[in-house]
Amino acid sequence: MKKIGLLFGQENGFPQAFIDRVNDKQIDGITAEAISIEKVIQGTPSGYTVILDRISQDVPFYRTWLKQAALDGTAVINNPFWWSADDKFVNNELAHRTGVKVPKTALIPSRDLPLNTSDQSFRNLVYPFDWDAIFDHIGFPAYMKPYNGGGWKHVYKIHDREEFFAQHARTGQLVMMLQEEIKYQSYYRCYCIGGRYVRVIPYDPYQPENQRYLTEDSGDTTLLNTIADQVAQLNQYLGYDFNSVEIAIQNGVPYVIDFWNPAPETNEKVIGTENFEWVVETAATYAIQRAQQQTPGTDNLTWGNFLQHAIQGQQTAIVPGAKRVAAKKPTAVSPAKPPKDTKTLKEPKAPKVEEKETPARKTAVKKTKKKEE
Ligand SMILES: Nc1ncnc2c1ncn2[C@@H]1O[C@H](COP(=O)(O)OP(=O)(O)O)[C@@H](O)[C@H]1O
Ligand SMILES: [Mg+2]
């Protein structure tokens, strides 16, 4: 029997729905359950063919256990090695190479010294940093946000250099990014599962949490197809199996804003019943596919195209805006119908999604006189 295990945290709803959906399909030799760990000892197999990981970003103990499971042949969704290695700044850098547009972005050293460091640890940093060049390049207004954050924590809209230094002074040891503002006319949140199944959801970040996922889209099929295509490209390039991507449309041009959400929001009350149904069905179908493809004792993880190319010694585009990498076509675009329940395994029919947050507008603070040091 091939077992699909779910590793999850505080969320309710999705975990049981996912497990039930896999089991309701009654696929021969495949079953799903909530993972139960009572000890972790080297050399001991996890017992799972596939694991869907919804929580290791918050629990380092789980992350390491998942790596052990992966070394033993478990297909872990998402790849715990890659998820440990990347961050938003790196992903922006990589996104360029798929041909999608990302906002201009600069990396900012943390305001406070990291633990166990002193000024002596930073003798390679030029002081003061070349702020003028950074501000000239990014422009104002800009967004300042952590290089590895989520849930709108420490996301600030910044209007000028004084406000930048005042806000930066409040970010402690966080490494931040300063990013060009995209003045968008419409905004989408997109689920991507298996680097291929895409659901594009019109989204209004400034509505109350449970009203942000909209049901009406622009009806512009060309745009929706472009978005779905870019989302699939990006996830195949980065190697994420289960992710959500935020895309802002400025003058008809999509910019990817946030695409590092490997445990995307699945609360039915937040994302709505149709999106919830799509995620449950698509995730269950995909996990079954991965279980059927899994070969024990081998590497069953997904690795991004760019890593595969690097390993195979192929030439990869390294110039921003370079040619797109070849990607599998996405299978569907918004607006989507919930897939029908079926006993035989079929590809999911539709696309869209993701997280908890507080609108950035509210986090903008008044300017202070405080200057950088
Ligand atoms: N460069 C940007 N241009 C315009 N809006 C932005 C930009 N960056 C962030 N935002 C706004 O702030 C919100 C939160 O930022 P995001 O990058 O998604 O961080 P998080 O990962 O914490 O959700 C976005 O949903 C968007 O509304
Ligand atoms: Mg976001």
C-alpha cells in the first residue's frame, strides 16, 4: 500500500478534506492519512510514499524530518531542500530569467546586528551604504518587506527616504528588500499545483480578509491565459509543486509580486467554496499522481528547471529579460468550475489562490525625524 501523508499545523478544514478526497477516490493501492510521528532515528524510513507539507516553514524539526524522508525516496510536496535554500530576493532574481516581469528590487542589510555578531563582522559592508543609488534606482513610493516573509508582516509602503529610515529602524534583525511600487489596475492571486494546474483568482488586497478573493474577473481571456502561462513557467523554473503567486497588472503588463508561498492559504472562509473545492480536488489528484510515479529508494523530489539545467551543464539564460525557459502548458485558467468527484483518476480541470494578512496601507507609519546611522 502506498501511503500519502499530510503534515499540517493549526489549520482546520483543508487537512481532513484532502485526506477524505484522496480516500474517496478509492484508487487501488493508495491511501491517505494524517502523519503521526513518535520518534525520529537515523536510518528509519518515514513509511510514506508522498507527503504534503503544510507546516515545516514554522517547525524546523519537521523540515529536517522531511529531508530525511526525501532521502529515503518519499516525494515531499514541496521539496524541503529547495524551500530551505531560496528566499524572495533570490526568487526575484530567478524570475527574471523566465521572462516574467518583476519589480526592481534591492536587498537591504538588517538594521540591528544579527545575534553573536559585532561591527567587526561587517567589515565587508561599505558604511554608509549607497542609499542614494538605491533610492534612485527603486524610486518612491516603494515597498519595503522582508526577504523571506509572508502574511503581510513588516510590509510597508514607503513614500520618501525619511520614512524609509524610520521604518527600517523598526525592523530589527530582519533582512529587508526595497521594491519599486507597481501601480496596478488589477491584481490576481493564482494557485499553482504540480507546476501545471493553475487557478487564477481576481483579488483585492484591500478588502476585509474574507472578501478579497473575487468571483468576477475582467473577462480578458488573453490576459488570463498569459497569467496562467507565466505562473506555470515560474513554478516549473523554481521547482515548486504547491504554491501561490500574486500578479499585479500595470498598463496591461503582468508583474509578479509575491511568489514564495509554498503553504498557501486554504481556509474555505477566506478563499471561498469554489476555490477551496478546486484546491482540495487538484491537490488530491496531484498527490495521487505523485504516489503512482514514485519509485522507492530514488529521488522523487521536484527540482526546478534552472537547477536541472545547472546540473546537466546546459546553458541557462543568466541575463534579466532573457528568453523564457520551455514549460509545460498550464491546464486551465480562471474562472474555474469545481472538478467533479470521480472514482477514476483524471487531471484536475481548473485553475486559481492564498494567506492571512493586514493591508500594507494600514502599516504605513508617520514620518519621523529619526535618521539612519
Ligand atoms: N512592489 C509592490 N507594488 C505594489 N504593491 C505591492 C508591492 N509589494 C507588495 N505590495 C502589496 O503588499 C501586499 C503584501 O506584499 P507581499 O509581497 O505579498 O508580502 P507577503 O508575502 O507578506 O504577502 C501585496 O499583496 C500587495 O498588495
Ligand atoms: Mg503576499
